Amino acid sequence: MLGSYKNSFPNFDKCSVSESDNKGCVLNVFYTLNNQAMKKLSLIFLIAVSLFVFACSKTEKSEKFKLLTAHVWTADSLLANKVDASGPGELLEKFKGNAEFKDDGTGTFGSYIGLWTFNKAETEITILSDSLTFPVICDIVELKTTSLKVTTVVPDKITLAPIDIRMTFKAK
């Protein structure tokens, strides 16, 4: 049985299976196994710590993140099915005013206060607020230093028919 491990242990030749007392040989084999295992564990631990430090280090903000959070945005047009919906009692009345997307993921969106996030590809913004019935997931049509244009579809409260929303903002 010990013969198959002969090449793995430097002092294996000193061991003999026929000897009556192989305690020294067995201890040598276990010592070698433990020494090799500790080297491997030390290497794995070092890699894990390096990955943890790298993952926790501050990451660079993307260009879209910087553009979105660098400005306070003022509503320019708020359309529902291509018609102005920013007037009193209209669907987008409460989005009228300023929108501010802060670095920490909080923000104000007209009269709403809540949270915002990008999707992974940064092609959508999701806005969450206790004042909104559901999360608003907007496709980013345009994000430049001077303009922000987003679209989404929401259901009509009564008929549940889809309503196409287009909101455009100018940098303040």
C-alpha cells in the first residue's frame, strides 16, 4: 500500500513494510503529507485574501454613472402616449421639476424620493420609492452631459392598457 506513494515522500526508502516498528516511517509520511497540505492551504489562503482585497477596493465609476450623478436634471418634457402628461392631475405631474441621482444610489425624482440603480449593462435605470406603486424601469435612450432621455411602459390604472412614457431632462 505504501509502495504507490514512494515517489511522493523523500525519506520513503528508509521505511520498510516488513519492519516490526514502522512508527518513524508512518510519522514521516504524515509529516510530509501535512507539510504539503499546509503549503497548498497557505497558497489558497493567500489567493483568497488577494481576491478579497481586490474585490473590496474602490472601483472606478463608469462614464455613464459619472454623467448621471454629475448634474441635477430639470424635466424638459414628460410625455404619455406622445402627449404632455406633466400638468395638474396628469400621469407624470409628480415627475415635474428636478431629478437628482446621487452617488450612493439615493435620489429625488420630481416630488418622489427614493432609490435608483443601473442594470448591469447600464442601459436601464430602476427607480424605487415608497410613493410609487411599483418600480419604474426606464430604458436610457440618451445620456449626455446636457441631456437625459428615458422611456418606459406602464399599465393604465383602469384598463391596464400599456402607456408609453418618454421623459427628457436637461442638465441644470
